[in-house]
Amino acid sequence: MKRFTFFFLAMMSSSLAGMARGVVDVHSHNIPPFYREVIEQLDAAREEGFPLPAWDVDSHLSFMDSAGIECSVLTMPAPQPYFGDGDECRRVVRLYNEYGARLKSAHPDRFRFCASLPLPDVDAAVAEAVYALDTLGADGVKLATNSRGQYLGDEALDPLMEVLNSRNAVIVLHPHRPVPVNDSLVATLPLAVYEYPAETTRALLNLLARNIPVRYPNLKFVVPHCGSFLPLALPRLKALLPALQAKGLIGDIDFKSNLSRLYYDLAGAASPTVIRTMLTITTPDHILYGSDYPYQPASRLAQNLQQLSAALDTDRDLAPYKAMFLSENGARLFSLPSTNREDSVVVPAVAEADTGMLVRISEIEIYPEYRDAYLSAAMEVGATSVREEPGVIAIYPMIQQRDSCQVRILEIYANDEAYRHHLTTPHFITYKQGTLHMVKSLDLVDMIPMNPAAMPAIFLKMKGDK
């Protein structure tokens, strides 16, 4: 069996001395009085299983200030204002989008907005998208996972995708009540608990199955709630794909290109553990902070953000990406201007330099069909890393059994600075982006200081499982 030099699968990083701007919140909702009035008149205020929360501009700004949020991206909450009357839906959507434009104009440094569209009327949605993006200056559009049973990825939506693609639009996704729904089931817990993660995943799989992100390559999709079930559903889809294709049930899916156009917000359940799971299907530059304000109390959301910030500070592997997750990625996606604000609330702790060597052993599993291509790419980038980076002491892979797809990797770096620099090199970034879709699972463990007394045990483990 060939021996391969292996560069460990890690994530892109930006070196931090402190966050240059406040937090950017890509998942928040505004609920103006006229929208609430219409929804209540239609007796739909609890259609999603919970009442519409209170909202006003001053309270939203107060929450942002208390949490250290510099800018929030606003979208219409569920439900969509369509209950059979297309004219009324178009009227409410137009009012909503113009209200969002006024908010952005009144608070240009604090608010951005993504326009709502009057689906399932595709022609009306196209017209509203053109008006909102070209005239109102919307920063993207918000699309429901389904509009009265019309799911994202539906062929009927292709004309809308073409218009949005021609405008390089950002599409913020949000789950909505599926059609139909089991009312007796959701009577025990809110629909959002039972259905929202499944609903988002359902829509995403439909998008991927029709290669929508690839066919409309200028679009960028923001997936809510930490990717929902997608990190679990993707391996299953990949495993089943050959059998499905053999029966003529599905065509080819370009996983790599499709996934490269998906972004993910951290609303709902963010933690280092959840983020590590997300990083099995994406890269750190595609993870964005989201609060889901005002669907939890402002004090709770501010506390959640503080806890996430602190958890990232103490996680050696994720700490380098904290500014990316909380501000930089969102600012870049929505083209926010650079800022020199000095009152940013969330600032990462700066760890003292570690002058000792660092070591890590991790486990990685490759999809069988990509094994040779993956190892070839790893061999090339690993050799480049050792040759060009003095701080890379060793990166040693071991395939646990002949022809196995299970790889065990030992990494040794001269110090913490060398490790962080390592993650920013062009050869790593190219390698990372080109091989992410080949990885089935990754057990990423923390870097630890290299202790000579522990090395015998480490190398014993490197001999492989008996």
C-alpha cells in the first residue's frame, strides 16, 4: 500500500486580534402593525403553532445594543399572507417591502432587509422581486420552504430563479407550515419543534436534487437553524444515490458545487458541538450568526450570544473563526460597508502565545468513490505544507486497514501561531474547498500541548486498531 503524506482537514481561518465590527445578525424578523392586523383578521396568527410576538423598532434596536449587534437583516416571519386572495397577498407584500425599505433608510447602519414575495403566484413574485431589488434596494429576498405546498426547487419557480440569478440575489430561507400537517401530532408541541427542521431539510433536498444552486450559480442561499437536518440527510442521500440512479429515480447531483452556494445561520441551537457538525458539510466562511429575534425574549437571546461567544473563545479549533461566524461572514455576504466602530460589544479574548509544540490525532472517513482522489489531493497539499511552512513539523496519515476509507492523522505544529497560519495558506484553502464533499465523517479533536511523556501512548495509538 502506498504511503501518503496527509494534510489534516481543517477549516479556513482569519487571524484575530479583536473583532473589527459588531455582530451581524442575518436572521431576525420585523412584524409591523399592518402585517399583524392582516394575519389576525385571517385568523392565522397561530397557524405556525405559536402567536406572533410583540415587535417595534425601538425594542429591536435596544436588543441589538444590549447584545452587541451592529446590523440586523430583517425578513417577514411565518405565515405568508396568502390564503386564497392573490390581490390581498400582493398588497400586503408590497406594503411590507416598502416598510422594510423605509426602516433601512431611517437606520442605514443598523438594518438591512430581504424582500418578501407573493408566492405561490410566480408571475407576481417575479414582478415584486424586480421592484424590490431594483427600486427599493432590497438586500435579498426571503423565500418560504413552501408556499401552500409549492416547494423550493419546484419547476414552476424556475422563472423566478432566473430573475434572481440575474441580480446575484441572496435568498434567505425560512421554514413554514407544511401542507398537509398532522394536527393531532403538533397539538402536543409547537409545529416549529416537530416540523421546522424537517421542513427546511425537505426543501433543501429538493433544491439539491434539481441542482438549483448549480443551475443558477449567482444565487446564494442562507439556510436557517444550523442547517436543520442536512448534516444527517446528506450522507444518507449520497449512500442511496447509486441505487436510486440505477432505478432511474434521480439524476446526477453535483454535491460539491451545490453545497458551495449554501450558507448557514446559527439561530436556535448554536454551540461548538453543533458548529462542528455543520463543518462536516460546509466551511467556516459560510457560517453566519442569527438570533431569530423577536421569537425569544431579548434578554435570553443576548445571553445566548454571550454564551456562544465565550464558548468559541475557549475552543482552540473554533476560536480562530469567531469573528467570521459572528460578523465578518454576514458583512461580506450582505456587502456591508467597512466600519471603524470602537464600541463593539463582543470582542474575543486574545490568548497568550503558546511557544510549545501542539499535537493532535483525529479520525476521518472518506466516501469510497472518492478515496483515491482524496488521498492524491492530500498527498500533494501535505507535501506543499511541509515544504513551504517551517512551522509544520509533521502531518502523518495512516489508513487503518488496507483499502480502508478510515484515516487516522497525526499533526504536529511548532506553536499556536504556526497552526493558525497553516489554516490561512492558499494551498490549504484550495485543498479544503476541493475535498469537502468527499468527507463522510470527521472526528475533530482539540489541539493539545505536546507533552514528551505522552508521546509513547500517542505513537502506540498510531499503530492502528488491532
